[in-house]
Amino acid sequence: MSDLSSELQVNYKAFRANLRSDFALAEKALDSDGKAFFDAYRRLAAVNAWRADVLTALIKDEVMPFILEAQNDGISSLAFATVGAWRISLQSLRSMIENFMLGLYFADHPVEHQLWLSGGFKIGFGALADYFKTHPAHHTLTDQVDPIGLLRREYDTLSKAVHGRAPFRMTKDAASTLVCNPSVALRGAYLARQRETLRSVSLLNLMLFGQHLQGTKQQALRGLLSHTFTAQVKMAIKTQYRVILG
């Protein structure tokens, strides 16, 4: 047993050293100029502005931890992506969607929140999406600013990563375990999912709280959101909500 323990100690030291080396090599390969993930970070800054500058003033303190955890999921996702840990980065994006929607749902349902705290209430993504689809604020939305379809598509795609389905399997075509994969192609695929996920979250916020960005309100947030959406969608947002994004 002592021989086995000694061998494990040696292997563990090698594992830690190899892990640090793999992380450093992957980070250098994926972001050598420090710009590859900047747009993704800027989109996360918009999520922070939604929470800190808008939602904290409108949502009760009891459910704000869901929103903070959603933001933390987004940051964790980006952190994992910078070292090529693609599957767990996508899993974190799905968790971000879940926590954001739960926080907004419980903001409208304090009784269900209390039941959830005691283990007496559960609600899944499908039911959450159905709830927001029947929300009065959803009834007049055009397809370009409708968050529900985008949320459903992204959640379905990200769920494939959670369950390890190809092409989201880290060990696909690998002879052994693989924590980091410094693939530029996979970086591009991740950034597309991150962009669409954060767009869907901001569209949901706009559906519920767009009036708080009208006129000269929340200039910093509107400036950040101007980098989140295409020119066509920004025009649709202006028409739908009277919110001007950069």
C-alpha cells in the first residue's frame, strides 16, 4: 500500500505540472495577441451592467443570487475557453441560461421561490421558456427581437455538450484523456455559441426591462449592447423598445 501511495504522489505531482503546462500552452496558442476573446469579454461586461445597473434596482434581493450566479457561469465559461476546455465552457453557458431564467421567473413568483428553497418546487427549462413565451411583454415581439426561439436553440445545442455528444466530446479522436484542446476551429465554434447565448439573455432582459434603457438612461449599458447585436437587430430593438444602441 505504501508503494502505491508513493506512486500516486509522484503521479499527482506530474499531473499538476502537466496541467499547468497544458494550460499555458493552450492559452498562448488560442490568444497569442490578447485579442481573440476580447469581444466575448465585452459581451460579459454587458451582462454585468444589466445586473449591477438595472436588475438590482428592480428585483428583490432574495432572487438576485440567481442572476449573480448566471454571470459567474458566463465568466467561468470564458475562463475555461481561454485554455481550450471547450466542453465544460459550453456546459457553463447552459448553466448561465438556466440561472438567468430562474432568477427572472422567481422575481415574478415569490411563493414558488420559497417552495424551491425548501425543496418543494422544481421547474425545468421547457417550462421556463413556455412561461416567458406567454408573458404579456412577449405578445407583440417581432422575430428579430424575440428571445425565446434563440434561447431554445442555444439551450438545445449546449445540451449536446452537457451530454458529451459529438462534436462536443473532448476525447473525440484522442487516444487518452484531454483537458485542453488548443484548436482555433473549436475556438471559433465556442465564440459563436457564447455570442448567441449572451444575445438571447440580453433580448430577454430587453423584453422585460427595455423601458429602463429608453432615452438617455443606462448609456454605458447601451454602449456595451451596441457591440452585442447586428445593425439590423439594433434597428429592430429601436423600433420595438425605443432603445437606441450606439
